[in-house]
Amino acid sequence: MLKTPGHYDFMPWRRRPRITWPNGARIAFWVAPNIEHYEYDPPPNARRMPWPRPVPDVAGYSWRDYGNRAGFWRMADVMARHGVRGSVSLNVAVCDHYPEIVERCCELGWELFSHGTYNTRYFYGMTEEQQRAVIRENRETILRASGQSMDGWLTPAISNDETTQHILAEEGILYTLDLLHDDQPTPIRTRGGQRLVSIPYSLEVNDVPLFVMRNTPPDRYAAICKAQFDLLYEEGADSGTVMCLPIHPYLIGQPHRIAALEEVLRHVTGHDKVWLATGREIARHYIDHHLAAHDAWIAEGTP
């Protein structure tokens, strides 16, 4: 017998209840800038070394620091030029290390959600109470720094374990990005029955695997992102889809790559049936208009 985490039910694409987006949009498009802070000398984790080279990894640290010093500002200007808000996957320590970045995000009307405290503090090996403490501290820090509620979550380095989603639901989080299983929002099964939804975090067009792991040229990156959008836009005529564009300022914000982001956003905003949303907006719309129908369909056992 196959063993799975049991977080979600099988929902065949063509048979699940239809999703609609505001104003007849076919696709909900959202951009998730990962604004991160990597510690210079992070605490060790038995399951993963934060730096690929011996500590102190000055080159690795300073490469990522480029994103906060230069890449973020370039990226934010391009997004603002195309009227695209960000939903920030935020290492919450950025609120204290780089408050100017948080101020700029708030000026632009961006959402802030949690990507943990530091990107060098994994959830591997954490107890439930340790995970819960991080979630609560992150919520308090985001509220203090921005006045926003913390409604979304992406575990640092996607290092969640089998209990993390249950804890998120118990702590009142609306949506999770830790599960990469669909092109539409879906309900998550939680041990206490609390509400939690997964919204798509499109790892296949994340700039880390494309630029760092596959050495994708910028023009090819733009073509991949546009192809992802085009098919989801076409399929969205039948039932609303979601495309997330996960980006990192230290990568997409490089001078030789920023034009690729501009090309992708120009392509997306050139279509008329696109909802330029935030993660929070997508989750709330799904909860208000479609979650009950999906739960009922699953309960009927008709996949």
C-alpha cells in the first residue's frame, strides 16, 4: 500500500467543481518575490547545511545580500511599472535587518506573508511547539512592521514536515504554499478540521531552479514563463486557474536578467482576462466562493 502525507484528496482536473474568478478572469496571476536573509554563520542543522562551502561562505552570503541591496529595488520598479503587486515570501527577520525594504513593499500595496524567520533556519527536526513558536513570532513581527495580518506561509527552503500543515491551520493561517500538487486552490485536510487551503506556488517557473540549477538563459526563462501562462490562460476558459511567478531579487534583479521579468509581465498584462491578485486575495476568494463546493464534492466520494 502506498503511504502519503494525507494532506489532500485526489481531485481529477476535469471532474472537480468549476472555479470562477472576479470579472470573468480566466487566470489568477500572482507574483511571489522571495525576500530573504541568510545568516552569515547560521546554527547547524543535522539534515542540511545552509551553505554549500565551509562557513563563513563569504561569496554565498554576499551574492544573496545583493538581492536586498540592489536587486529588490530594480525588481520592484519593474513590477510597479506594470501594475503588478507582490505577495512577499518574507524571511521575517528582514523587518528588522532591512526595514526600508518593508516600507517600500507597504508603499506599493504588497502583501507580506511568512517564509520563516531566516532562510537558514529549517523546520527539519523541529518539535511542534518549536514550529508553533516561529509561526507566532513571525505573525507578531509582520503585524508590528506593516500592520498586516499574516495569512500565508511557505516554510523556509520548503523544509516542512508531516505536522506543519496541521499546525498552520491551528494557528489560523489561511493558505499554504508548501504543497506543489495543483494549478488551482485546493482544500487541505487537517487533523482538527480547521480551514486551510493550498494555492499554487509554481516551482517549475521559480527562478532558483531555472537560473541556478539549470543555468537557463534569460530569454529562455521568459519563454518558459510565457508558455506556462499561455496554457493556463487557455485552460482557464473552462475553470479558473492560478499561476504564481516565484522570483528572488538576487537572481531576477541582476542587470542581465531584469529585462526577462519585464517581458513576462508585459505578456501577462497584455491579456484582458487576467486577475492580477495577491496570495491573500486568491485564498479568500476561493474560501468564500468555492471551498464549500469542493469539500462537498470530496465528501461525496465521486472522483
